Amino acid sequence: MLHIRDEFSELKKVVVCYGDQVPLAEEYQADDPEQKKWGWQSWDKSLLLEQQSYFFDRLRAYNVELILPETQKGMDWQMYTRDTAFVVNDTLYYADVRTLKARRGEIEKLKTALHSYDPPMVPINAKIEGGDVLNYEGGCFVGVSNRTSKEAVDELKNYCEVTSFFLGDDVMHLDTRLTLLPNRYALAHLEAFQPEDRTFLQEHFTVIPVTKAETDKLGTNVFIVNPETIFVEASQTRIQDELATAGFTIEVVPYSEPIALGGSFRCTTLPLERKG
């Protein structure tokens, strides 16, 4: 049932989760320094749920099966399913202990949702989140970032081929700076990478540069549903045009409210199976 070798083969199954447990903006006070770090904007919860519903319906239009874990009070950010786990080839990996208290318990809800499939699962005994993992030719690129440690990367190397990029503590996840596209294209904010990593990306991919302003609005965090079609947020018009020029079909979806909370399309999807 699990099969993920790249970022863009035809999507068959994905885990998503409604943000019904997200607090109201006017009532929320972050008490964790880590949660305060990223400069969240105010959000409209009703609009957030409306935007999610539209996105999920568009995924279903491409015959994607959506798996929705049960939401639980107190798990405010459960909608960001990519943080919880990731799949490489036929195995699901997850951090054995989540560093953010608000995220603890999410893996149990995911395991319950996947119980009937009984997929292979491997815990990683260091901090790692799926936003730092990009599938690439049966292995993966992994960002050493605010949410993923070098120790986790070293442990993951016991199971699959890994190419790592050092991003530092001021980058939440690799996919906020890079996304791999079909036909050896990549969306990237190259200034976030070390010089040798920048050279590597330019040698291996046709890079569509993403500006600092676009990156701040998660411009790299698009979502590929099949080799022809990419979901892009409605406000990212230049990126839409660049991708269309490269030959892709663009699904324009408003997603301002998840972005206001720090995560876009890729952050709110956990692919389980892609064809190919």
C-alpha cells in the first residue's frame, strides 16, 4: 500500500486532516518559544476550513483517495500531516518523540487511521519531520534544519539513500526552500543553501528561482498530483506563470489561511502511494 519513490508520480493515496482543532486566532497565545519563532499572521478559522475543503475536493477530482485521521482536542496543528511522518519507498518513518508538546499524540492518530493497511513503520530516535524530506529516485533529500537533526539523518541512512542539505535553525523545513518537480525541474530559493549545495542543485535540475518575498509566503510549497499537474496558491501568480511556461498544468487554489499558520499544500498532505 505504501509506495513513494519521487515527488510527482500520479498520486493514489494521501493523508490529510481538517483543521477543526485549530484555535481561534483571537483566543490563541503561543506558550512555546519554538511556536513563537515563525511570526505567524492572524487567521480566519472558518475560511481555513473552507479552503481545505476546496483543496480536498480538487484532489478527489484526480481520483486521489483521502485518508483522514480522527482529530482530537488539544492537537491544535494536526492538519499539518507532513510534520508527523513521511514515506520513502514502502516504509513510513516518524520521529519517536516529538519535540513540540502540541504535536505529541499525532502519530498514534495516524497509526489508527492506517491500521487496516498494516504498513511497515520505522521510528527514528531523533527529531525529524516530513517537511525536511523530499523523495528522489527511490532515496531522499533531507534538510538539517530547525526541525530535523543530523542524528536523524544519520539514522535514516541505515534504511535508504540520503543526500543532506544543511539549512540551519532559521529554516523550519527543506520544503519551504525547495520542491522537486517533474522533468528535472525544481522550485528553489537558492540563497538558503550552502554554496556547494547550490551548485549541486543547479547541476542536477533546471531551477526556477523563488524570491525571498515568495519564499516568505511558502512559494516553493506547491503540491504535485501527477506529472502534468501542480497545485499552486492563488496569490503566487509569477510562479504559476513560470510553471505554465515550463509546460505544467496549474491548479490555482486559494490557501491563504494554512499559510498564515506556517504551512501550505505540501505541509498539509502526507502521500502514501504514488503510481510508478
